[in-house]
Amino acid sequence: MSTNNWMGSTPAIDSLSISELTLPGTHNAGSDWRASYPLFGPPRHWLACQHDSFHAQLNHGSRVLDIRLTHDQKGEGPKKFVIHHNGHRNSRTLENLITDVNKFLDSNPDEFIILDFHSIDGSDFDYDYFNKMMIHFLGHRLVPRQNLSLSLRELKRASTQQRVFAAARSHWQLDHNLFHDLISHRWSGNGITSPDELRQFIGSVLQNPPGTWKPWSLSATSYTALGGPVDIHGELNEWFDLDKSDWALKCNIINVDFMEESDLVEFCRIASLMKARQRTL
């Protein structure tokens, strides 16, 4: 199964809504090794959570991009909005995101993407201009808020182009009809989390997971004080393998670092297929 079009190539999952699926997501999607970072600041290995660009992440199967934005007064157009990781900016901007999403969907028109604007920072953030940029460059792609509960099949019937769910904290200058509610993240609450601590945390969350009426995200990431984000693909393959646990079935979005290292995309596809089959029983 090719990762770039795994949703469109698995039509059996079309009976599910976006919040009923199990989806692979990329944590701090704009902070990657190929971005450039300021010379004076934390070293790249403390900030980079992914290997490559938004487009590469989508091609590798990620369907949820976790975006952290701040405002650059000097920028023009969508370049005015800059990616950051805990306040540390890099060269990625909203323009890169928009370009990569449009390019990807032009080639893969039946994939669905969630743009999780999880952190919009800065007292001077220009919500009105951000709203205008999103509508101007991605408006034809945006799934209206009122269609959140529709199945993928119903969404495809409603539009051949609306494939993007944009989610952000509510603000009066953001179009309420196009922006979905901020996606709730379940994370350990501790910036330094070992794989064992993470396993325990995930187990506790999945004893009583959130419902399926709106999207939610499980943070499956590990971070050390010395090395920064940790590649835990071995642990992810162990924890979310459907032959070993039901964890993937209990999740909506599984938010990870260095996502292409693990088999998470295939686990999410299988979990979504299993959910769809349960629906028909």
C-alpha cells in the first residue's frame, strides 16, 4: 500500500467521519530537519521533530499536521505567519504549508487532511489577515464546520475539492463557518517524557478515551533534556500493532515525531478498516 494515497485506496473506510477514523499525525509538523534555524538559539536537534517538509510528511501518510504559528510583522502575504517550536522560529511559513497542501491534493484528490493550528502565538497575531490568507489560498479546499460529522463518502459527494479541515482556537476574526474547534491534545503534561512514562500515560488515556463526535489527538512523543525529540519507532510499532493491542482502535489522531520511521500509517489504515467493518455488523 502506497502511503501517499492510502485513504483513497481504501474505500471501505469511507463510511466513517474524520473523527471516527484512526489517523497518523505529525507533531510540530513545521519544525523539521530540512528547515533552517537561527544561528543563535537552541541546536537543531532540540527543535526538529520531523525529518522533512509538510509535503514529504503528507506523502509518507500523515493526515494531520500539528502547526505552531507566530506573527512576523516584516513578512508579506502568507509569509507573515511563521512556524515556531516553543517560541523558536524557523524558515517554514504559512506559505510553505499552503503550497505543500495544494500540491499534494492536486496529485491525491481523495485524501483528507486536518490542519491542526494548535498554537497561535503572539499578542500582535493578525487573525484577520490570517483568516483572509487561508480563505484566499485554501478556501476551495476547506470543509465547512457544518460538515464535520459527514462520512468521507458524503464529503466526496458534497464536493470534489473540499478535503481540508482547518482547526484553531476560536477567535472573532476567524470565519466560524470554516474553522473547526481547536483539537484537544492529550499529552503527558511533562516536556521531558521517557518512552516508559509515555507508555503508561497512553495506557491511562485509553482506559477512557474521548468520544468520536469531534477530533482529538493523542501525543505519542518522547523528549529528553540532552537529545531533544526521540525517535521511538520501535515502541510505536510495539504499542499500536493491531495484533498486540487495541490501542489504535481507541484513537482518533496519533501525533508522533519522525513519523515515517514507524509502521504507524499501516496500523491506522487497518484500525480504520476494522472500525468500518464493525459499523456494518
